[in-house]
Amino acid sequence: MTNVYDILKERGLIAQTTHEEEIRELLGREKVTFYIGFDPTADSLHVGHFLQMVVMRHMQNAGHRPIALVGGGTGMVGDPSGRTDMRQMMTVETINYNCERFKEQLSTVVDFSDDKAIMVNNADWLRSLNYIEFLRDIGSCFSVNEMLRAKCFQTRLEKGLSFIEFNYMLMQSYDFLMLNQKYDCKLELGGDDQWSNILGGIDLVRRKENKQVYGMTFTLLTTADGKKMGKTAKGALWLDPKKTSPYDFYQYFRNVDDEDVIRCLKLITFVPMEEIRELEKLTGQELNQAKRILAYEVTKLVHGEEEAKKAMETAESIFGNKGNTENMPTTTMELSEADYGLLDVMMLAKLIPSKGEGRRLIEQGGVSVNDEKITDTAYRLTADAIREGVVIKKGKKVYHRVVGA
């Protein structure tokens, strides 16, 4: 049987490891309990988390046991990694609600049945800590000089790093110690921005338990030019269908740049590498086939096969000019006036971030209503037309239906 380490490496998922040969040998020799942490900064996971979920599935398919650690405790502080400003503080109620939402989304990719994977909340040990004891037992194991050299803190020192955030590394390290003691967890995984925190945990387990544990980080989901993927005109690309519809989710990946499609197939799908290598030979318009496969496979994993098929059929119907609007993203608006400015309607549907951007699009010929190109920035839609439903096209690939209530 192929070692899962080789699978992850071949697909380009691995960024850094603490002990490459030892980790590979461990994963090939025994069933390993490992963990990945998810801080509840919102009530939904987003596509950046999805790559971590795919890694958990690869590991689980190879017989290893994932621990999904939700940060009911660390979420009260906020991870400074990758941040230029301090995270907004959340109430305990909000944090608890967000944690509850995560398991449902994680379950679409990771199998939690029969103890094949477990979900643990670090609130169970962090919220009840005695601070003085924590400082004596855990804080004494950390060098401030070493911590200040960590990249996650370096990027914050210029604008100011709060003392509460400075504690975050200690708390995440303590998580690894607790999971090692409770579940014999031997491996922490995370995005490459978590490298410093992972090293802190490994060192703490060594000091407190005299055990060797390991860390491995994964490639961040970025475009070919290094920008994080998952940012849309409407914000983050969420896994919650109420925040990002299955159609919009599908369309995001259907429209990735040519240079990103093969990399995405390797990182966030389970399409066999033999098939991906064949798709890698495609060029120009042929790459659309690879994009369709990418969009369908990712949407199927997140939203299920039925929603993936609907999204694919709707996209093909729209772009094939068949006029099927049944599953098109739709905004329903209350009607109280005789007519409405197109720019106001587009703002309501979140098709544009500002009216200035909308005017620019219209002036450049980038907006159509019911297949009619609009060139007048003052164009208005009648209430009757909206009541029947209008389809607004932005650019070449964004379609949105607006109907009146």
C-alpha cells in the first residue's frame, strides 16, 4: 500500500516537515493519531480550511485517525499568524455557536463515525486554566527571545502586538501537550503559517513528556502569483451554502486562471494523479475541460453530488444560452416603487462593491439585462420587470437573477 506521505508529497501538499524521514516511516509503520486546529473566527469554514480537510481525508483513507480540534479556548484570544492587525474579540456564546457549526461542515469530507475521527474542543482545558499555574508550568518552557524571532510575531511587531496575542503560541503548544497526553497524538498538521506554533508544541511535549512528536505543514491555497485563493466580490468563499451558494462556489473554480487549475486539482480534489497528468497536457480552450472537472469535484465534496450536478447543469445552460434560470443565484427584493436604478439593484444583489465600480462596468460594456447590453449608467428597471424576474450579466461569466417579492 502506498505511504500517505508519498501521496501528499506527489500532490504538492507538503510545505515543511520537522523530521521528514521519521514522519514517513511512522506513517508507513502504524496507525497515527494526528490533529489539525480550526479556530472559530466565523460561523462557517471557508475554502482555505478546505485544503486542511482534504489532507485529513487523505490521512484517514490511509488508516490514520484525525482529531479536529476546534478552538473554543484559543478563539477567545485569536491567532496573530498571518495578521497585520488584532482579531476582533468574540463572546463565549458566539464562539460556542461557531464551534457547533464546524463539525457539520467537516463531516462532509471527514468520517467521524465509529471513532474513525474525533472532534475535541480546547475550551475543555484552556478556559479553566489557573493563570499563575500556567505561567509556572508552561510559560517557563518558552524563551521570549525565541518567540520574537517567529514569523507570526515579526509581522505584527511593527504595528503593535498585544500581550494577549503573545500568549497564543503557548496556548496552541499546550493543545498539543494535552492531545498527546489524552489521545497519544503524535503529529500536528496545519497551514504553513502555523510553523512557529507547531514547533512550540513539539518542544513543549519534549520538555514535559520526554517524547518525540512531529509537525508537518501544508501549502497554502494560493494563485500562481502568490495571492490567497477564495476572495470574491462578495467576500470569502464559504463552505456554508447560505453564505456562498453551490452555484457561486462551482463558478469560482470553473473560472480559475489557466495556470491554477492543475495545481488546484492536485491540492483539493481526489482525482487520481494519472488522470491529472493527462489533463496537464491540455492547453488553451482545452483547459476548460479540466476546469469543469475541478469545479464539479470540489463542489461535490463540499455540497454533495446533487448540488454539484445542479450547479454544473445551470452553468452549462446559461453559457449555452438555453435560458434556464432555475438554479441561478437569485436575489429577491421588496418592491414599493415604480422603478429602480440598475446600480441600486446591482448593489442590493452584491454584484458590485460600489456604484462607482458599477458605472465603470456599464461604461465599458460589461453589463447586460436580459441579454440586452446596457450603456446608460442611469438605466432603470420597472417594478413589473423585476416582479417577473430579470437576469443581470456582469462581465462574461457572472449571471444573477433578481425577482420582486
